[in-house]
Amino acid sequence: MNAAEDIYKRATKKFGQRVEVWSAFAEFYFNREDPESARALLPRSMKSLPESEHVKVIERFALLEFRLGEAERGKTIYEGLVDKYPKKLNLWNSYIDQVGKQGDIQGVR
């Protein structure tokens, strides 16, 4: 384990109620090409974060999947979110933006 990973682990213990800490830790793992460790953080973050922050952290992990992981996994996460919260237009807009950036015009429609 390197020093940066150790700092992130301590930060999640001390500031585990903050979405930014969990998403930064996941981004660290994705950048280090360790997507399995990054994906393992989502269930852990859900246990630490208040329920009001769950949608935000799930969306952040979906964005990370699109940017640094597997786009298909990001789509699956977003589809679950928009299925559960169909009236949240910000989720739909974010999802459409990510699919459009992938060049999937049919998927945007």
C-alpha cells in the first residue's frame, strides 16, 4: 500500500460522510488502473453516507465509469438511477450527456 492510498483510507474514516472523499478515492483507484478496488468503494460509501447523499454518490461513480472505467457499466448504473428517479431531470441530462460523448447518437434518442 502506498502513501496516497493510506491517506485516502484515513480520509474515508474521518470524513466518510462526504461524497467528495469517496469519489476522489474511487478516481484514484481508476487512475491507478485498479477498477475493482474503485467499484468496491461504492457499497462502502453507501454505508457511511446519509441516505440523502446516495443518489449523488451513485451518479459520481457512474460518471467515473464513463470517464475512466467501462462505459457500459456507467450506462447500467445510470439506467438504474433514472429508473428509480424518473422525475429527476438532472440525472437524465447527465446521462444523455455521457452517452452523447461516447458518440452513441441512437442511444441518446
